[in-house]
Amino acid sequence: MKNRIIAKNRQLDALVQSLLDDMAGFSAGQLNRKPADGGWSAMQTAHHLLLAEEGSLKYLYKKLSAPAEFKRVGLSETWRSILLQLSLISPIKFKSPPAANPEILPENASFDELRGRWLGVREAWGQFFEQLPDELFDKAVYRHPRAGRLGFLHTLGFLKTHLKRHRKQIFKALA
């Protein structure tokens, strides 16, 4: 299980790196320009993705800092994960959960700062999984605001699908 989770985390590393590499070809003005429909700029959307990863990791560290009994991942967690994934690949727009408050997204942001911070968060995810005790890899520790408790594979699946959904939004804002 540990190897599968670490491999899935590395896949997410590659997706984030690819997105950052693709965004690097745009100017600060292009990245921070809001689209005509009044949505988020490319940088705001990327910042939202960063905050989702950062907040999720902080939550896991907090949750694991105190002794607790965690339920083993089962069919209900897998089912909720599938429903979450389907909602993210659908064209339906969803309001961000309160933890991802859009009011905290910067109006103007530095791409280099975003890149450095995000790559630092990705590195921290890798360290988290390397240090995680073996007996926790099959536990439902992460709590998604809408889907409830999920296992680590489900959590990484959510982050991957979330990134893919917003990648489209980023390049739509840049068009």
C-alpha cells in the first residue's frame, strides 16, 4: 500500500510540475488578468490549488498529532471518493468549500513565489508519506469537506482530479 501511495504522490508531483512549466511561459500580466466573465485569474486558480494541497496536508499533520483510532478504508470511503471524482470531472460548477475561501486569493501574485511555495508543499507531501507509519496507510484519516473521510489513495485521487479540473480553468483564463 505504501508504495502505491508514494507512486501516486509522485504522479501528482509530475502533474504540478507540468502545470507550472506550462504557466511559466506567460507574463505576470497574463497570469493575473481576470477573464471577461469575472472568474478567477490563472494565478488565483493556481493559488486555490496550492491552498487545497497545503490545507489538506496541514489537516493530516494536525489529525495525526494526537492519538486517535482511524477506521480502515472500506467500500463506503471508496464509493464517496468515486462520487467526488465524478463531481469534479462533470461540467457542473461548485462553490468552493469554506476552507478554500476565494476571498483569500491574491488579486496580484508572483509566479515565482507561487512556484516555490507549491514545490515546497509537494516536497512536504513526499516527506509526509515517507515518514507515515505503515499501520496508517490503509486508514481513512483525511476528511474532505463534502465527501467525508477518505483514505490516502482517495485523497491523492481527489487532488489529482481537482488539479485537472482547474488546469482547464487556468488555460481558459489565459486564452
